[in-house]
Amino acid sequence: MTQQHLTSDGPSAQNAGAGPHGLPCRAGAGLKPEHVADILQDSPDIGFFEVHAENYMGDGGMPHRQLAAIRERYPISLHGVGLSIGAEGPLDRGHLSRLKALVQRYQPGQFSEHLAWSTHDTTYFNDLLPLPYTGETLTRVCDHIDQVQDVLGLRMLLENPSTYVAFAQSTYAETDFLKEIVRRTDCGLLLDVNNVHVSCVNQQWDAKTYLESFPVEAVGEVHLGGHAVDEDDAGRPLLIDAHDREVDAAVWALYEALIGRIGPVPTLIEWDNDVPAWPVLMNETMAANAILEAEREARSDQPDAVAREARLAG
């Protein structure tokens, strides 16, 4: 089946250049039920909203009424947390069928999932678990991505993980593993900058070096979120991808450097736990959008940079 780039026709998509998958190259926010009334009343100037697909797999009810009202005004993006792309077993066909129905119902700007696994036989774990980067795992992940893209009829994005330990049996660096997935499946990537920072601190990698080796030409969306700080048994910092607070200064710095390199790209603020009042989340979104706008203005007088951005967008 030919893979299509999804498109969005909401009002915000008309206010900025659309990204390669139909979302505007602006900042968006994760949609939370407690914020819907404020959003519908105030109609904030925001690029898009993103929802976890699994929260909308019922047939109806308040969740769908709220999402339909938001979709009338804004582009949306679907972000999956339950496909278990890296699982040893086959993908759940029922889950895929429900996901396809959501795509057909809401016509999201794009769909993304995680490089992780969360199922074993009939057991479902409430977590996104890491994978060893081996040839066997690579083949399995690519086969599953091919299946998802074929069923949905679109090019999905795959998110880089946040990690806390490394597998001794890994034979690929993480960025090389992602490059090979993109080469084999033609999927895109969701670059979570907070995950990069978390993993690099925990694994004692250099974040700038990691990003220099990341296949940015495949990036269709960026995520930003907050993390908690703990320490391991040796007293070294241990960062937890908690999504429960503001974006850290170190993550903002990595993001600003990234946008300076690749140009504006749809960017999401993730805040899933200890969710604040809507103005707090909106302020974080505005901070991301300010970086995007500054880079867009800087490139407006630089034709070579604009051409490079177009090439990266594919």
C-alpha cells in the first residue's frame, strides 16, 4: 500500500508553513480534559494539540465530544503508547484496527509511536520498556513498522526512548539503530529532546554528540517535557522522564541549538502528570514557539538556510 503523509485542515495550519506531515511548524500542547473548557472559550493561538490514541479507542462519550470540538478548530496529532512496536510477539490486530478507525475519524496531522515494548503474551505493562539494539531486534521492529504503515496507509513517526540502563548485547549505537530503521521502512522520527537529555545523563553520553549523529532529516516532530532528578546507587544523577513539570533549562538549550540546525518543526510540550492550570502549559508552549519564530525570522533573509530547511523536511 502506498504510504501517504497525513494532512490537517484546521485553522492554525493556515497560520504557518505546514510541516512534512501536515502539522504547522509551530508549538503545540498535549490535550488534557481539564483544559478543554478553557481552550474552547479562549481559542488560544496555538499550533496544534496532541492526544494519546489509546484514550480515544472507545466508541463515544465525553472524550470524543471534546476531541471533536477541538478538531473543528485545530490540527491534532495522534501519539500512541500501546502498540508495543518492539515486542517479540505479533502486533495486536484489534489495537491496529481501532487505531485505523481513529485516523479515519479525526484525520490527524500525523501519528507517532515509541521505540519500546509493553506487552508479553497476554500481559500488558503500564510502561515503555527498552530494547537491545541488535540485528534481530532491528528486523522485528522494522517488520512491525511496515505492518503499521501498511494498515494505516501513512508514514508514521518513531520516537527515540528515554533509557536508564544499556544492554550488553547491543551491537548498534542508538542513533545508528534509528538510521537503519528509517532506511529500511521509510518511517519518520519523533525527536524527543528531553529523552535525549535524560538518556545522555543516565548513560554518561554527550548530548551534543548524540544529536550530531541523529538522522535529523527524518524528523517530523519534536517533543519537549520535564524530568525528575534522582541519583543512582553510586550517587550519580539519575533523571526520570516524568512529564510532571516545566522543561529544564538544559533541554531548552539543546532544543534551541537543534532548531538552529534544522529549522522550525512541529514541537509539542508534554505534561502528563501533575497537570497544571492551562495558562502554565500555554506559557511553556509560547516559549517553544518563540524559539521557532526567532529561527524563522533569522532564516527569512538567508535563502541558503531556507533551502536547507526544505531539504531536511523532505
